Amino acid sequence: DMNYKAIIWDFGGVITSSPFEAFNKFELSNNFPKDIIRSINSENPNNNAWAKFERNDIGLDEFDELFSIESKKRGYEISGKKVVKLLSGEIRESMVDFLLLLKNNFKLGCITNNIQNDKKERINHLNDASKVMEIFDHIIESSKVGLRKPDPKIYYMSCDALGVDPTECIYLDDLGINLKPARKIGMTTIKVIDPDDAIREVKNYIKLNEK
């Protein structure tokens, strides 16, 4: 039987609604092809504008410029600054309630690929989420550590901080690309599509502890 000690969460698209929904609305209202933003961000995923921005290698102005160049290659001119404004998702209260329920029995970690602006102010979905962030025992923000998912080091970093082995962790993310390395190092992974289904899945795994 698995003996889970920690549950580690992605933030955007898991604790909050997915920014992809906002991307799609923006694309529709500006007559851009559906998923063009995701498509730009998935090309050269380790060194594109998005990756550099999430590692805090570049600031907002440089991101705006590089993203514009990348989108022009696709035949569209899309403002990077406007895309950044789309990142703030709605907090999913059911997820917050679930975190509070788990807190007494499990260590809770968060690994988020996020961005900061030049003044080091948070300009992403963590803005309205400080009360939620306080629930976690440990948080890793890509823009602060200079690493981003799916770099395997970031998952080990979270385990070390929580004092657990990867095999003692459940990890939740809405992106398959971020789940693969977590699974590879021994974590139990859950892909979050519907939040209620994800909560049910975690509960099913935790029941193993009680046997």
C-alpha cells in the first residue's frame, strides 16, 4: 500500500480556473485562430519568450517584444503584455476547501510556473491568491528560483523542502507535459481537467492510507 505524506499542487488551472479559457476568449474576440497562444508557447518550449519570462530571465518589456516576434512568425501580431493580463484565473473555492481539509494530515506543496514584472511585483494569478498561498507548507515559484516545470529539478526541490520522498507524493497539474517528469521520479500524478473529478481521485488514493 502507498503511504502518502505530501500532496503537491500546480496553481493556475488547478487551484484557479485555467488561463487557457481566457486565451480562447481573447483569440475569439480578436479573430485569432483558436489556441494560437498555446501553440506559440509550446514551440521551442525551453527557450521561447514564455519560458524565459517564467524563469525571470527577461522582464515584461522584453517578453512583449519577443512574444510579438514569435507571433509574427505565425502571421499574427499578438501583444505579449495583453496575453500576460489574461493569466489571472478565478479561485476555485472547492479546491481551497479541499486544501483546508487535507492540511491536518498531509504536507501541502505548490509548484507554479509564474512571472514577475521588473519591479518584482507579482503580476500573475497569485495577485488575489495570497490567502490561498498561506495554506501551503511550501511554495516554489519559477520566477523566483529560475527553474520551471517540466525541469525535473523543480520536483525534487519541492520534495526536499517538504522532507518527503517522491514516492510519498501525489502531484496535480492540468498539463500532461508537467506530469510526466513527476511520474518518472516516482510521484503519483493526477491530470486536472474537472476539479471535482480531481478531488475524487485524490480521495481515492488517500483511502489507501487507511487500510
